[in-house]
Amino acid sequence: MEGTKEKLWTKNFLIVFGVNFLLFLCFYLLMVIIPVYAKEEYGASTGMAGFASSIFVLGALIGRLFGGSVIERIGRKKLLFIGLVAFLVMTALYFFITGLTSLLLVRLLHGIAFAFASTATGTISASLIPKSRHGEGIGYYGVSIIIATAIGPFIGMMITEHATAFINFIICGVFAFITLLSALFVKVPELSLSSDQKKELSQFKLSNFLEVKAIPISAISFVMAFGYSSILSYLTFYAEEIDLVSAASFFFILYAVTVICTRPFTGKWFDQKGHNFVIYPAILFYILGMLLLSQVHSGTMLLLSAVLIGLGYGTIQASAQALAIKVTPSHRIALATSTFYIFVDVGIGIGPFILGFITPYIGFRGMYILMTILLMAGILLYHFWIGRKSTRKEPANQLDGSAGSL
């Protein structure tokens, strides 16, 4: 923004940032309340209560597959409104749920609506970012999710403790209405497709549901997200086992603060020095943070691991998304965005399930050592699939397929 830099924080970018933040805030608010709600209101078993929460992610996967494939054909703003209207309607339907079956159905459809809306916001944000500041802009955009990740569960747990689930539903309904109202004021750069591009995108084939060029970095992101799922799901149990519950309560706050403080630098470095300059050190920080987490014996060590993991996974997440978009033709950016999030969602989603079978045999420390080894494999995959094929410096304004060219 200073000097001759192209402007990043425009009115349209701020609106999309805010809409995405509120979408993810609702997601996390509901994730923490739904299992308790399902058990207390409908007598669900622990397994079914967890399924009532996680079926939202299944809906999101379905929504991302189809949202990414149709957005450029029907229009970005149109898909955004379809997603936001459906998101508001699904939020309202929580007040009319009569049993566990209807709760599961609403959660599934809510996940699809969420995916439509968030795929649209991700694509629109990429088109609003100047291509010379692509890594920086996507990094800042990702902060909307980081903040929601940090405060959403905290607010949801506070509401659960001091009020009822219906207060949570009301708050999410208000937020959903605000997102829809805000979207009326955003100007969306639409992409004019050639007849060949329209024909290509209308065909029923795998490449119209997943962007092939984005798969390598998305697959690496799956590995990184799988590792992070071990923290999301099992840190509380680990902290109880090693008697560091008080310190663990600050883990995600410190993680978020670290990401927010470093995001301006890492995004600029991505644009100015290339993705290898950012991603290699980020994975190394992530490995060190996970290794330290496996050996924690004090609150200081635990919080230091939060900082290292924030420097690592927090940086990888934004840089990988920027790279997925960078290598993709402009008319397939939405597919690249949805492909990236599909791999991340699957990693976050199946990680706890698989680790739930392994952890009883190796313990939590053993699990985090195993995740350290997994991340080491991840940096090797990155090197052989992407890193060694890249030049040391790739200025953003010379890249094909940059969203800023729209």
C-alpha cells in the first residue's frame, strides 16, 4: 500500500474478508455445541453426537467438489449468494429440528451451503488481490480463518457453559444475515470464458472437480493438515495426562497471535523471493514444533511449541493455497481453491479417526513423534514434487494463471 504498491485492502477485499470470517466463526461456534446438544436433547450416543458434528465436514466436501466445478459457469457472485442464502436458511432450520435424523440432515446441508459460500469467497478474494502481492494478500485473507479458529471454540464453549444451544443458533443466525447483507455491497470481478473454456468446464470428468495442477501442493497440505489434526483433537487429553491443562488453554491463542504477527512478512517473502524461500523453513519449524510437543515437560515448552507450530503450519497453510492458485490457469482458480480445501478438510477430518486407533498403543508422546516423522516425509514430498523444480526466485508478476490477471 505504501509507495507504488498496488492497493490490497480495498473495500471489496475487506467485505469478503469479513464475510469469510463470519462463515468460519459460525462453523466453529456450532462444532463445539452440536455434540453436547445432540446428547442432551436427543439422547445421542457419544459416537452419534460426534458424527452430528463431523457430518458438516462431509457436506462441505460435497459442496466444494460441485461448487468449484460450477462457479465460473454460473458466476462467482451468484454462487456466493446461493451459498449465503442457503447458509442462512440452514441456520434457521436448527430451531425446527425434531430429532437426531433431522439434525444430521440439517448439518449435512449446512456443510454444503458453507462450502458453496466459502469457495466463492476464496475465489473472489484471489481475483481482488493484485498479482504482485498475491502471496501477501492470500496470507492476509487466511487470517480471517485463523482468528475464527482461535475465538470460535472459546466463544462456543462459553455459551455452552452459561446459556443454551438456542443462544448459539441465534448468534449464528445474526452472523449469517450479516454476511448476506454485506455481500450486496461487494463488486465481484467475473471471468469471461471463451467457448472452448465453457465447453471444457461443462464436461463431466474428474478434472472438472479437481484441479490437476494444484494436486501436488494440495496433497502435501493434506499431510500437514493430518499432522495438525492430532493437535486439534488430542491436545486437551495430552495436557491432562502431563498435567499442563492451564498452559494448554493458551495454546491456540498463542498459535493465532504468532500467525497474525508473522503473516505480513511471510506473504511478502512469498511474492518477492518465491515459495521455496517460505515453505522449506515453515515445514522445518513445524517439524521442530511437533518434536518439541512430543517431549513437553513444562508449560513454557508447550507454549514454545505453539509458537513454532504457528510459524510452521500457519505459514504453510497460506503459502500452499497461494501456490495452488499460482500454478493454475485463471479460469480454473475456483477449482484450485476447492481442490486445496478438499485435501485440507480430508486431512483434518480423517486424522483423528485414524489416530484414535493408533494412540492407545503408542501413547500421546508416541503419537506426536509419529506426526514428526510424517512431517519429515512431507518435506521430502515437497522437495521432490515441487521444490527442486522451482527457481530460487519467481516474481509474482511473471506467473501464469495468477488470479490478479483477471
